[in-house]
Amino acid sequence: MHDHKGPALIQISGLEPKPSIPKPAQKPHDHVTSFFVGLDVGSTTVKAIVVDAATDQILWQDYQRHETKQPEKTLEFLKRIEAETGVNSHNTRMFLTGSGGGGIAEQIGAKFVQEVTAVSLAVEKLHPEVYSVIELGGQDAKIIVFKDDAETGRKKKIPSMNDKCAGGTGAVIDKINAKLKIPTVQLGEQGYHGIKLHKVAGKCGVFAETDINSLQKVGTPPDELMASLFEAIVLQN
């Protein structure tokens, strides 16, 4: 850990308990962008990253559940970023996305970017060969289909969203994994190759859980259950 002494992070005090909400600060005239800071304040987690503005090298990142305390977890991350990197208000541009990012961005002087826009920009830059994306949130699922636009030379995005039902979202994965108890790292590396898949309902979280419970009772291994659930979610979306 590095002890950096310098100007404070962009309006970090905006998230401290206060009787009134401060207005966003104007960008300093001597601002030179050395870092990009991005935070995704979602329905169940906060994800944060610090990137070198010149090289795109990832310098710092974390991903934690906020347990319904979005501002508190965001503030915790900002304080850690300030303490552990060279980030301050004179060398950083900060962006927030996610369902809880709009209100927080206003308080800390950051720019809010809508989720579909953020995902689309990342895909165009990092994975230009990709033409469809399924992004599972804690309480919704977004599907983005890309098509080449001959006039602009860029990809045209066609987004759609399921935010009416928990079926096919991260909430179902969370609930079922609470029973299967698969470690987070192992869950993130879950694959399909060589794993037997079983029929699991994908349209409804309750039906999916019922199918998983029935399969679990007859001794189906956890990795087969989770792979089958993932397959059902992909087919549903």
C-alpha cells in the first residue's frame, strides 16, 4: 500500500453523512488526466476499477456485495482508491454506471453513463468480434445485439431488457447457489465441456429452483446443476 499525500479524491466528502448535499465541483483548470476511475453501483454489488489513462493498464480493482448499502460501499471503495493509488481531483476522470450510480455520481462530481451504453462501448473496444451480449444483473437481464452500420462504419446496437421478472437474472443464481454452496471463484470459472446437462426451467426462478431441488435429491453433482441452470438462463434470454 502506498501513502499518497495530495489533493483529495473528487468530492469524496459528498458521500459522508451531512445535512445537505453539496453541488458537484467544477473540473480544476490544471486538470491533467492520468487515471480513469469507473464504478458500477448495482442492485446487489459495487464494482470498481482504476485504469492508467495512457496505457489502459488496470491498476486497481475490486468487486463486493453492498448488502443494500450502496453509498456506504461506494464511499469505502473511494477511500481505498485514494489511499492505495495516486488518484486525486487533479489527475482523474471518474465515471459511474449501474442502477444506483445516478444519484451518487451527482454527489461526487463524476459522470454517469447508462448501463447499456457502458457495456456497448466496452464490447466495441475490447471485443470487436462480438455481435451479441447477455449481461446478467442482480435483478435484471440485458441483451444487446450489434449490427454493422455501413454509413458510419460502427456497430448499431439493439438492446432489450428483462426487468419485470427475476427469472433469468443473477437473483436466481444467487438463490440457488446459497444451497449448492459453490465457492465464488469456482462459480466464475464454471464451464460446460464434459459436464452433463439436465433440463431446468428458465422462464421462472421458482420453477428453476424446483427443478434444481429435484435433481439435487437424486444426487446430481453441484457443477452439473449450476451448468444446467446457466444453460437454461442463456436459452431463456
